[in-house]
Amino acid sequence: MLEVLLSRRFLEVLTNTLLLLAAIIPSQFLLALAATFLFTERFRGREVALYLFVLPLAISDVAAALLWYTMLSPKGFLNKLLMELGVISRPIQFFGYAFRHMEFLAIVLCEVWRATAIVFVNLYAGYQMIDRELIEASEVFGLSFPQRLRYVILPLLKPSIESALLIRTLFALQMFAPILMLAGLDIPVLATETFYVFGQLFDAPRASAWALFIGMFTLAVSAVYVRLLRTSRVVR
Amino acid sequence: MLRSLLLTVVAALLSLWILLPLTYTFIAALADVKNYYERLVPTEYTLENFAVFFRLGAFDALLRSVAVAALTIVISFALGVPAGYVLGRLAFRGRDALRLAILSARMFPVMIMAVPLAVLFIDIGLYDTLLGIALVHAALALPFVVIITSSIFLSVPREMEEAGMVFGLSGWQVFTKITMPLAAPGLTAAAMFTFVISWNEAFAAAILASRERTLPALTVATTVAGIGGAAPDPYRFAAAAILSLPAFLIMAYMRKHLTAMWGVR
């Protein structure tokens, strides 16, 4: 365990994991919040759009990674489209060790596509429970939308926001297939390292140490989460 | 009116963001490879990609995936439905604590379960078996099954059960003739959700088997550069199409239960 924690590899893996979290979670949160406001309104085609928006909940991370490979590969949708439009003359490379920053971008796109719906479902459910009259009252008193967001909606939504973000953080710690499939071993994170050490190096003790670290990390975040869940119950 | 139109446009853009990768992958999976490479929208279509994909071991993997998912449903329901019934129906000391404990078990990372179990499974002969994979998938699905079924049983009105007893049904008859039929649609949704968990799970399936691979595990092994995967493009398109197919059917049915399954409360 100590040997893993003190290795130089550990620092690299942890940094990658945290960088990915930092890139993915805020994007998902903003998109999910916007979608929450959108789907609270009534408009034509709402049902179909809602079905499509939550569809990725049931799509595996393995499939999602392949979908984004199809979009971004040298002969994929994006490159063919841009070439056809004459924007670029050579394909943009997303994959390979030399293009690690692009691989990072591909992973972020894939995860935002696939898992924003989880954040959305939680925020949307929380938003439904907010007393409509409070929001209407703030409209009557002439608060602008940013003001309403800042002083009324976000504070009322706080319990849902906290739990949605935490559940997202925990699931993101287990991100595995999209990273391996889009970046190979170029961007090792906690889960892919566990997989690699066990499956390829056949080093069970070391793999257990990595898994244990994921477990402890999860436990620490869960402790915060359970506490928040309790307080939010009391408030209601 | 203008506002509603604007919202529709925004929703259409959001739908496009979700649909584009899916649609284009299905197009790619059905297209002739050479034609696909030359054109943005292919003009020649064939089932050859799927035929090759299935011939290269994916068909067996697909059957294994279905078998593992079925086993997962059986195991997790056998353990989870009674527990859900108790949590939803009976009041007892420590019920809330138990609920909370089960809720937090949903956060349990699969890594910490799969790695030690792989070592254990090698010793007791469960490594590389469908039952071994299904056991881990059932452990992942169990908290969801308990929480979902408890809320389903909670929603079956107690008065109807009591009415059944008044008319002379035994406790077991009340359960099979009144409670179960009323709970059936919810339980179907829970079964579908369990199917999705197992069908989509790749980490444990890849760690716990080297020959008996499920479809996601096979796909990871054949597509990840650096661990010996170098599957050609058409293989990847076909894999993506087959893997995401169940989602369309299942999500249409599960709309009502979204928050129960992916929500936190």
C-alpha cells in the first residue's frame, strides 16, 4: 500500500484523475442546470427532447467511448464534416500519445455526453420540489433572472446540488472504459491503473492497494454525502 | 409564442447533441467501410460489419452477457425483493438506519470488490465463470433493487390487502393475488434497470474472466490500444451499435422511474 502511495506513478495518476474531475464535473453541472430550467418550461417537443436527453443513462460507458471514437477519429464525423466544408485540409488528430491533450478533450466530451443526465435527473427532481410560489414571488418583486438564480433558486436547490455533485464525483472516480478506450494508457487514472496492474501485470497486491485507495477516497466523500443527506432531510 | 418556439429550438439542439453520435455510429455500422471512409454520408449499406463482428466471437459474448444479466436479475431479486418488501411494509427499529446504509452501499466502488474477489474466485473455482460475474453484478444491483422495490411496495395501498384478508385470503394469497399484480409494473422496471447495470458493466466482467468474456469486456479487450486491442473501425461501430441498442427500448419504459433509479433520494 505504502509503496504505491509513495511512488511517482501515484502522483501522476492522482493528478490525472483530479484534472479530469475538474474538467468534467463543472461542465456537467452547468449543462444539467440549464437543462433543468429548459425542461421545467412547456414547449412543443418537450417529451421527445426529455427522452433523448436522459437516454445516455442506459448507455454503457464502453458504448459511449466507441460513439465518440466514431465522431472524432481521423475518418470520423467531425473530420469528414470539416474537410467537406473546407475548414481544414488535414484531419484533426484526437488519438495517440502525441495528442494527449486532445485525448483528454475526447474523454471530457464523452463523459459530458454520457453522464450529464445523472446530474440532471437529481437537479430536476430537486427543482420540482421547490415551492413555485417562492419563485413567482421573486418575479413579482422584479428580480432579474441572474438575481433570482443567485438569491432564490440556487439556495433552495442547494441540497440537490450537493448530492448530485457528490454522486457524480464518486461515479467519476470509477471512470474506466472511456479513458482506456479513448486514450489507451496515455492518461492513467485510479481505475484504469487498477485494471492495468491486475489484468496486465498480474500484480494482485499492488492492484488491491490501488483499489483500496479508491475505496478510501469514496468513503471520505460518502461520509460528507451522508451527512448532507441527513441535514437536507431535517430541513424538509 | 416566440418564447415557446425559442425553447423548442434549444431543445432541438440539445437533442441533436445526444442523437448525432448515436445516429452516425449506426450509419457507420451499417455502411460499407470503403464507402464510409470516402463520404460523410455513406451511400452503400451492408450487414457485413455485424456479420464479421459476430463471427469474431461477439455472438458468444452477447449470449454470455444475456445469461449473466439474467442470473444477476435472479440473484438480486431473490435477495432484494424480500428485503424491499420488509423495508416498505413493516415498521421496525433501525429501519431508517438500514435504509441509509443500503443507500450508501450504492456508492460502493466496483474496483474494491472485483480485485479481491478475482483472487478469491481463482481459489474456489469461480474465476472465468458466468456465475462469478453475475454474483458481482448482483452485489452492484442489490442496493438499487432493495430501494426501488421498497418504494414500489410502499405504493401498494394497504387497504386493498386488508380487503383481501376480509374476504378470506391467506397471507400468501394476499401477496400473490393482490400485492404482486399491483407491484408488477414497478418490478418490471426494476428488472430492466438490473439488466442495464449488468449489460453495461465492464470492469468486473473484464477482471473476473479471461475466456468467458461478456460483450463489454470483450469490447474493452479488443479495442484498447496498449493492452493488445487493435480492432478495425467497422468492428468498433458494430460493437457500439449492439451495446447501445437495449437503451432505446428500456428508457422508453423507465421514464417514470428515473429519479428512483438514478436519483439520490
